[in-house]
Amino acid sequence: MKATDPTFERFKCPLFYKFIISLSGFTERDRNTIKQYIEREGATYSPNLIKDHCTHLICKEPKGYFFVIVRKKCSSTTSFLRSRFEI
């Protein structure tokens, strides 16, 4: 039996289940595209980075005010799946 077996179908959850994501450094057009994608994958989009509310910050580049603040408070940073977007 594999995880792809239909028996497990009812246990599947979206990729970003329970994530609350904020974005930084994107144009309005790109922000809307990413917002649609993350909501389709189960996340909640937060237009503002709110302390103790947002679970993830996606930055266009590893720089800027929010990136510096979050990096100081987090143990690691990772890149978002750039292959999904042509930004």
C-alpha cells in the first residue's frame, strides 16, 4: 500500500494548510497572482505582516525591512517555489 492509494484520499490536506502568509517586495500584479495560488493551496493571505499572526513571509528578494526583522527572529529561511511563478 502506498500513500497515493485511494484509501488515504480523505486524509489529504492542501499544501499550505493553516499557513497565514504575507508578501513583501512584489508588484500588485505579482502579489495578486501569488495570493490566488496560496489561497488555492489552503493558505490564508494576510496583506499585513502581523506579529504572532502570520506564519510565513514570502519576499521577492532577501532584503528589505520585513526580511531583516523576520530573519532575526527565525532560525532559518527558505526560498519559495520560484518554479511556480515567472516573476
